[in-house]
Amino acid sequence: MNSGIHYHFADADFEYSSAVYTLFGIPYDGTTSFRSGTRNGPRIIRELSYNFESWMHEAASDLKDIPLYDYGDLEIGVLPEDVVLDVMHLVMTLIKDKKIPILIGGEHSVTIGAVRAVRPDWYLVCDAHLDLREEFRGTPYNHGCTTRQVIEDGVPHVAIIGARSGTWEQYEFAQKRVVLYTADMVRELGIARVIKEVSEAVGNSRVYFSVDADVIDCCLTPGVGTPEPFGLTPLDIRDLIRTFAARIIAFDYVEVCDFDNGQTATVAVQLIREFIVRNWLSRIRS
Ligand code: MN
Ligand code: MN
């Protein structure tokens, strides 16, 4: 079945009971500030997942052999606090059932619920935006507040990679509380050096890894609600995922919209697959 509507991610052919990875969509964009459309992220990502071969040659692995289950989309409410709570409850269930959660957004606020459920040592986020606002447009669950909420919730270590947008106050706050590699720093140091430094800081800690699609330069992947140029490349993010995959206990890919020619979702699919296959290899080899 390679045409029509796909209700699940390609090659996610396992049952829940035998799955190690459980992917689910959160078609929510209730607090988006500039352009909406991330509610269509899960749909377009699933659709474009059928573009690729299940065989991943560089990893010498077939995605079909990896125990991956697609839960479908979470039924969601209107208010961001309700969505955050629903995400938290589902992720708590997944963890209880020993699944590795993979979230497909939806806007970035959905991450807050997942991080609350997972309680990682480190929160690594790739994002053009600092997302360190205390509140925005009347709610601390706005998608511009995600990283701040994660910190307020008590996650001890936070690293933001690829940022190039935030208010003066947010940069001030970041200086005190966050390991920050701006997009310009990544360009100056090179992604390998950044990865080495973050990797040494993280050690063997449990990592929650969040990719906001707008971290990638909007000239490459324009399907995002709040586009920013001068960003990272898909290869930078792939290098990060390959390095941290073994330490990642939950993964999300958020803020993908469907109004480009599919570039943004296509990159998302490949990076989600990259996480799954690299994490799986680390498990079967250890
Ligand atoms: Mn964000
Ligand atoms: Mn962003």
C-alpha cells in the first residue's frame, strides 16, 4: 500500500506489545504565534515516510526489523495545558510499558508534557528560538515557553543548539541557566567540536532530545511557522542524533508544517528514522 492516506508511519509494523519504540502524533497548533499549520505535521510526516527504502545502508539495518509501533494521533483538546497533560499521561503509560516514546508534533509546547513524564537528566534541544519566555499571550504553555517550562519543572541540565532568536531577557536567562550553542557558534566552531563538548558534559546521563524543525535554515526547509535563516543543516542534526542516540530515552520532532514542497517533513522523516536505527543498534550491541 503505497498510495492514499497512510494511517501509520512506514515500516512501523509491530504490535504495541512487542514494540520497543512507540511513535505518536500530536496534531496541535493552538498557541502558534506567526503562522499556524503544525497541526498537519503528523499527517505530512507519515505520508512522506513512504518515500524511503526500509533498508538503511549506512546503519546496515532494515527498519522493518526494528520493533516500532505507531499509536496514531493523540486525541487533543483546545487549551495548551490540557494538551500538555494528555501528552504527559500517554508518555507515562509508554514508559511504564517500557517503550521509548517518539513524539511527532504539533507545536513545541507538546514537549513539556513528555519531559514531565520522562524526567531526564539532560534536555537537549535543537531550535532556532530560545523558547525561554516565562509566559506568552497569557499562558506559560505557549510554544515560545517550552524550554523555560522544562527548566521550571526541574530538569537539571539543558543545552540549546542552533538558536538565533530570542529577546534580550531570554539571552540573559540563558547565560545563567543553559548551555547555549547559537547557530553562529556552531558555524564558527564546527558541529563536531560542539558535539564533542556537549557529549563530554552529558556523559552517560539520560537525555531527552527535542528537534524543533525551525533549527534548520529556512532556506532549506521552509515548512515552519516561525522561519529563521542562518541556521543549521540537516546533516548537523543527523550528526547530533547519531552521537546521542544511545543516551536518548525519549525523542520528539516538532513544528513541521505542510505548506512547503515537503522538504521539511522529508528531513523530519529521515531524522526520526536515524534516531530509531541508531538507538536500536546501541541496544543490540550492548
Ligand atoms: Mn521551539
Ligand atoms: Mn523554534
